[in-house]
Amino acid sequence: MIRFANREDIPDIMRFIDKHWKKGHILARNKEEFVYEYGNGSSVNMVISEDENGKINGIEGFIPYGKKNRDIMLALWKVIKTDNPMLGIEILQFIDRHADARSISCPGINAKVIGIYQYMGYTTGQMTQWYRLNAMEDYRIAKVKNPEIPVPWDMKQYDMQQFSSFKELQNVFDFSGYYRQNPRPLKEAWYIEKRYFRHPIYRYMVYGIMNGRKAETILVFRIQPHEKRQALRCVDIIGNDTLFYQVTDGIDRLVKSLDAEYVDFYETGLSEERMESAGWKKVKDSGNVIPNYFSPFVQENIDINYMAQEKEVVLFKADGDQDRPN
């Protein structure tokens, strides 16, 4: 039987994750983090499959960005071997039919299941990782063979303003205008507050790109420490993303003020030409290593694959469950 999970299922789901996904995984041992990620009142944003004895043999989590007819991100898809070789696909189909989703996406898919998503009609691809270095004598997080820091083309630069509370953001960001833009995915205000202002473990830095007294774009950063160094990670862009190409100077100042080795981010859906004109460099083929994994730390470049129902989707590092503690 395939069904939506409820609160009473949480202990069994956590044990399933520990046994069949990864021993000691944070979602198998930290109930607070599990409830934050997937809790939804008396229900859980997760679909489970049970055998005839009521034992879980498959799970698929999802993260909704809205309340109704919403865009959702998939996460944590795992099935164990059963007599039904189509079980994993049936779980995905259950979500597609019953989760009240207008679009479904998932960054961070395993390369081994790309063919399954393509068989189901989803678009698949690989996110692009961009970076800008801080000029330093040496780098310990990154491996830098090419220290080039491109100068952005001459274009108007907008100011950035940091918000210490969601209320401050609400006062200057035009949510109604953002909703009218109707992007895919669209992140409702309650989700933004929960995700970036009420995270139980991570502390995000939320900035607005200011056009006069109003913020047209929200930028979300997270400081990533490692030993005695740190990197700055841009994990989300919400709103008018075209302004992102015109805040390179402000981001550079932020990187320098934090004494970070670099700033990086993953995306799909932005303009490659405009990113390069704004002074960003692709990690791939740069000759440099800009790590993505820190828990544990892996000093390697990491590809992030994604799938989406819509071809025009715009995704970033914090979509789905990609930017969560391990």
C-alpha cells in the first residue's frame, strides 16, 4: 500500500532511513531536524509504501513551496528490493497524482536514476557551479591553480541590504509583485520565513537587492567554515533574478568583509552569457577545486544533477534538501 505518512510513522521512517539509506544519517537520529524538514501539522510531507505486514519498503519525501496547487521539490527517494520492480516509479506517480502539485522538481538526483526520470517524461540536466575568488596569498578550502578574478563589465550596480528578521524583509520586498511574476518554482512567504529565518541549525544571511527603498530580489547566503577558514555560499535567489548580474561589487565586498576564500553557487536557468559578463567563472574547466561537501569535507568538485517537469525551471543550491546539515 502506498500512502501519505503521518506523525505516528516518524519513528519507523527514521529507522528505515538509518537501515536502508545511511547509518547515522541526521534524519535518522535527529527528530527535530526531521520534523522541521517534513513535518506538516498532524501529517508528514512524505509518501511511504508498506508491505502486507505493515513494514515500510519505500519512501519519498517532498518539500512544498506553497499551500495549494504548489511547486514541490522531491527528496529522499529510497525503495528496497521487493517483488514489485516498479515500486519506485509507483511512489513517484502517487506524488504526481495526489500531492496537489502544479510542478515537481528535484536537484541532487542520483545519476543512476536519470533514465527513470527521462522515461517518466521529466527534463534532466546538470546544475552549473559558479564562483568568484577573494584575492588571498593561499587557499586551504579551495585548490586554486587559476587565480583569475574577472572584472565585471561596466554596468549599473545595485546596493544590497541585509535583513535580520522576516518582518524587516516583508516591509520592503513586494511579495504580491513576486507572486504576479509566477516563477517556477514560486516560494510563498511562509516558506521563505521557515526556510531562512527559522532553520533549527543553519544561520542564513538574507539580503535584498535594493531598487530605491524596495527590494526586488532576495539573496540568501550561508557561511561555510572549515578548520580556520571559511567560504561564502550563495544558496538561493528569489524574485527578479536579472538584478543578480548587477551586484557583483556588493558580493565582492561581502566576501572580503568575511575574509572568505570565495563565494560560489549552483544554479540552472540563469543566463550563462550574463553570468560571465558579471564576472562569474564556471568551476568546470577552470582548473580550480571549489568544494561542495563539508560534512565530511571533500576537496573535490561535485556535479549536481536535477530533474524537473518544466523546461524553464530555475533552481538553486538550497532547493529541495541540498543545503541541509548532514
